[in-house]
Amino acid sequence: MTNPMSYAGKRVVVTGCYSGVGEALVHLLSDLGADEIIGLDIKEPTCPITRYIHCDMGDPDAIDAAAAEIGGPVHVLFNNAGIAANLGAINVMKVNVFGLVRLTQALSDHIPQGGAIINTASIAGMNWPAHQEEIMELLSIDDWDKQVAWAEEKPEIVADGYMFSKECVQILTMLRAKDLIKKKVRIASACPAPIDTPLLPDFRETMGEAMIDWTAHEATGEYVQPSEVANLLAYLGSDAASYISGTNVNIDGGFQGGVITGQIDFSTMPAA
Ligand SMILES: NC(=O)c1ccc[n+]([C@@H]2O[C@H](COP(=O)([O-])OP(=O)(O)OC[C@H]3O[C@@H](n4cnc5c(N)ncnc54)[C@H](O)[C@@H]3O)[C@@H](O)[C@H]2O)c1
């Protein structure tokens, strides 16, 4: 019997694989037998990718060029690259949302039946119901400059960019599933709590050390490890997850469930 977690015979694309979750994911996909792993990043990775394409996910021309170079088939696209608010709200929206949308659109015709688009979102996007209408409006815009203009005109919603960007990724995942499944292509997201990666100091700077520590404390008491997030991403992209689509899967040690059921003690939450 074929192992449904196997990536043998698959050609996959991973964005943001120089470090952290993406790096751990590439190691795992290689162990799981992926035929070809194409890595897109601004820094050249040392993990076992088979091809590196230098690509700034905040630059539409670079994304178009990378997509043309990748061609097809792409069995699984892992949209993992992400930056924190210290790089500015509009840059965050470009890399975390507009670039992700553009690469996905550019490659979607190359994703065959049984393929998948797997996003790294975040529990930072759990407040999406507050902005659903605005996000649906933003996601209906095709043009890069108009997307950027929309974000620039709504600082009261976009705020520092990070939480809003991950709300967008969670809604995108739910929104695109219906059309994609007609082509038998799935889309899903992993939504991690704070992960022990090189990005964590940026979150400590922008969200406050106390807030990041409090979130981890209210989850399991520890940070999620990049390999644990990679395990979920690899599962979601594999045939083992063949009926999973349009879903944002929390990997947060029970944090969001605790919030929804009133078991998180917000009186201990540090001021932002
Ligand atoms: N670290 C956390 O606490 C945490 C929590 C939830 C979700 N996430 C998400 O996990 C994903 C991976 O982040 P990570 O924690 O592994 O951090 P990381 O900084 O280790 O990884 C981010 C990767 O993206 C690459 N990158 C940065 N800017 C880029 C750009 N403009 N174009 C292309 N690549 C670029 C980096 O070089 C790096 O390889 C991100 O989407 C992040 O938002 C992180």
C-alpha cells in the first residue's frame, strides 16, 4: 500500500525556506521523498532544495519571473514566506498577502488534480470575523497597485500589517476552496502560535515581549518548534489530507480553543 504521506513523484514549491519553518519543511519533504523541491527566498538556503530561485515575495515582477521559471507541474505550493511588522505595514501586506496571492494565481494552472496550496497563516489572524467584509473586498482586487493603494488608504484596519495580513490569509483559504475543489485542488492553512524561529525576536519587538511570552504560557508553556509546524504543513499538502480544504488548522497548544470557551485568563494578559 502506498504511504499517503509520501511525496515521491511530487514537484513542490516552498517560499521562505532559508530559515525557520520553511527550512524544517524542506528537510521533511526531502525525507518524505519529494522529487523536486524548488525554494523561493531572498536569501539562498542551505537546506536540501533541488533548485533555488531568488525571489522577493514583495516584488510583483520578481514573482512573475519566478512563476515563469517554475512552470509546471507543481503538485504542492507551500506559501510560507512571511515578515513581521518591524518592516512596515505595507511591506508586510506585500510579502504576506499580495505576493502570496500573486504566486498562487500565477502557478494555479500548473497545479494538477490532487494538488494542493498550503499556506502558513497564524493564530494572529484569529480575529478575521471582525474584518471579513473588508478582506473579501480586498481579495476581489486583481491589480497589484490597487491592492497596495487599498491597504494604504485603510490604516485603521491594516494597523501594523501583521495580524491583518494573517486574517487575510485565513479568509483567502476559506474563500478560494470552493473554486479550486472543482479542479480537485485543495487549499488549507496552518495557524501556529509563536514559533521558536529567527522571526520571533521581531515579534517580541513589535508585539511586546510580555505578550509573546503570555501567549506561549497560555498555550503549552513553550514555543511551537519549527519542525512541529513543518509536520502539519507536510501533512496538509500530502494525499493523507485528501478531503481537507478551505480549513485553517490551529497549531497552538489549545490557545484559540481556550479563548473561545472562556478558559484563557485575559486579566493576566499584558497591555499591548
Ligand atoms: N515565528 C512565529 O512566531 C510565527 C508564528 C505564526 C506564524 N508564523 C509564520 O511562519 C512563516 C515562516 O516564518 P518563520 O517563523 O519560520 O520565520 P523565518 O524568518 O525563519 O522565515 C521566514 C522566511 O521567509 C524569508 N523571507 C523574508 N522576506 C522575504 C521576502 N521578501 N521574499 C521571500 N522570502 C522572504 C526569510 O528569508 C525566511 O527564509 C511566516 O509566514 C510567519 O508569518 C511565524
